[in-house]
Amino acid sequence: MTNDNIDLLIEKAHAQLGKCRTEIASRVIGQSSMIDGILMGLLAGGHVLIEGVPGLAKTLAVKTMSEVIDATFSRIQFTPDLLPADIVGTMIYKQQGSEFIVRKGPIFANIVLADEINRAPAKVQSALLESMQEHQVTIGSETHRLHDPFFVLATQNPIESEGTYPLPEAQLDRFILKLKIDYPSPDEELEILRRMGVETDISVKKTLTPAALKELRKTAEKIKIDERIEEYIVSIVAATREMDKIAIPYAKYIEFGASPRASIYLYRCAKIQALFEGRSYVIPDDVKTVVHDVMRHRIVLSYEAESEELTTDDVIDRILKIIPVP
């Protein structure tokens, strides 16, 4: 494929994504970083974990995204008494035919919102995350493929710990991104008040289809990335495993570093960030833009970091200052 053809595809994809963003913005005010993160997860073929207090339009954004893409949507409210069968489905006995039939659970949708995922016990979280990894579930003796596209957006509340079951590091690593959502600005909140103060049903137009989403993924894969930027990505991830506490000043803050999955997702997301900007090639700033969302949940901090009240974002910032930019 010639460079002109690639540039044409990028231009078309950029315009499609712009329309999608505009349509979502007609209902969801502000939170552009969350919307871009959700779109990035969809295009990268991964799943997204959102951390934010209640009331920041997480559910509204995901539901609106499903309407804009013309995809099926389901919401699962995680609670301590939830069972795996409540998510994936179960076998029920049909008396009429004297046989067992499958009743599929809410996991069988294109976009699934797992609300407050850390409120359910580990076996329920595992049932969901197994579905995320394999894109299939087994009910009884039958294996069922999940819908395509299949995208899970899980939320958790950062300010409550009572009655929660924190996700193990191995399960967190399955999420391509972890987004931290903050409060809207005063101007955005004023707009929310004026628009949402009176109950109105704001409709959105379907601007994408699952087939168009596949084409966008193929276009993102065609974006060029220089070998030096590939080495830059690997250097950032490998730096989290550097345990020489004397030579490397930040090493004492890391207990365990990121896995190679971080390199793969950072590579994919950097390409998608370039697509968001309408470019056919990746620059170092694309990597820097997505590195916190890709890696903040893949680094296990040490006791020294906790005692100094450092976050994984702080440690990533220190790594970025040390790694030479190509």
C-alpha cells in the first residue's frame, strides 16, 4: 500500500473518530480523557478499568458509546453476593421438553459495564476476567463464543475499601488501560447543571458500526513506528524491572515491574494515539501521552514508596526523566 493510500485511510479514520467524539459530547459534558481512553480500549481490542468516585458519568459515557457504535450493551452491578452464573449464565431445566437449556448471562453483549468490580469476591471477578481473556464462556458442557466486538469496562471506587475485594495484580494486568477520572472543571459543571438540571432525553446518532470499528483497528495497525521508538517503549517498561537501588534512584520504590504485556499494549496505544492526532506515524509524545494509563496498574510499589506517599504515576514520571527520548 502506498503512502498516499495510508494517509487517505488515516484521514478518513480521523474524521470518523471526530464524529464519534462529537456525538458523545452532545450527551457527556467534559471527561474527554475518559472518552478517549474508552475509544482507545475499543480500538486496541482490550478492556479498560476506570477508577473514579460515583457521579462522574462513567455509566452514561459507556452507554452512550454503545449507542454511537450501534452495539449491544449490558450493565452488571457487582455485589458481595454475586455468583459467576449471574454473569456468564447457567443451565435451566425445561419441563416441556424434559431437557436442560442454556440461559445466557449479561456477559453476552458487545459492551459490558462491570460496575464496582471490586465489590464481588475473587471467583466472580475470575469468571469475568476469564471471559475477557478467552472471549468465550463454558456453561455446562458447551462452550459459547462471545460477541464481536467484545469490550469490558470495569469501574472501582478509590475512596471506599469496606466490603471490597481488591483485584489481584495478575488480574489487573489483563486490563489494557487504567484510567483515573477526576471531577469536572467549574465551567463544565455549570454546563452539566444547565443541561441536566431539567430532565431531558438527549438522543445520539449512530456514527460507527462494529464493521467500521474493525476497519479502524486495521487502519491503526498500518501506522508506522520507527525502530528507535520501539526501543524507547521497551526501555521504559524494562526500567521498571531495574532493581539496582544504588545506581537507579527510583528502583527502591518498585517491588515488581511491568510484564511484557505492558510493552505490547504501549506499542498498540501509541499507534492509536497517533491516529487520534491524524498522523500516519508515531512520535515520542504519543508514547508519553498513553504511558501512565497503560502502566499505572502494572507496577507494584514498595514499602518505601508507600511511606513517602508516592504513586505509580510519580514513579513513571521519574522513569521518563531518565530514559533518553529518541
